[in-house]
Amino acid sequence: MGSLRLFTPNEQRRALGQRGERLARRFLAEQGYTIRQANVRFPVGEIDVVAQEAEVLCFIEIRSASSSRWGGALASITDRKRRRLIRAARWYLARLSELPPETRFDVVAIDWGTGAQHTIELIRAAFTADERC
């Protein structure tokens, strides 16, 4: 007889994040984005999705929340998180042979309800890179 395995809070959070990333990539494709890469890691940070929308290269942060207790998925994007994403985007761009005509930082926020219920929100140009980073 098999044993029941309980998942730790970290494992549950990781599984929710992975589920959210899969859902977000499908959603982005439905919105007309072309996914170029996912989970791009650099020493300075990670980019969840690099995608193309028309001529714009988009660096996309995906956030999932199972509770609105602390403000939901959008509230989890802190200044620190934005700075890390901007730094990672700069590393990404430094490795390209040709720079795109335009870049943008977008956010996909997924708030999970009960069961399979969820809301998903796309914020184009959610923030900009500034010189403080």
C-alpha cells in the first residue's frame, strides 16, 4: 500500500509557480506574443519569459498568488524584484548581436481562487528601467 506524501510549503509554492508559468505562457501566446525563452538565469537575476510582441522585445515577470492576504500577485512585485529583472534584462541585451528597436517590461499576474478558478491579468509596460538600477 502506498504512503501519503505531504508537501512542504516551499514545494507547494514552487508547484503553484510552475503551474502559473505554464498558464501564463499559453495566455501570452493567445495574446499574440512569440515566446523566445523562459526562465533565463543570470548571476544578477532571472527573467521568467522573454517574448516578442510585434517589434517589441518583452521581458515578462510572472507572479502567482494563492491568497489576497498580502495584496495578491501584483503586490508581490517589489522594488527589489523590479531591480533584479532590469539587471537581468541588461545582461540579456548585452549578449545580443543586434539590439531590438524597443524593449518593454510586462507582468502577468495570476490570482488563484478555489479549485481551478483563477484570474489572469496582463500589464504591458508595467514599469520602466531607470538609471538607479
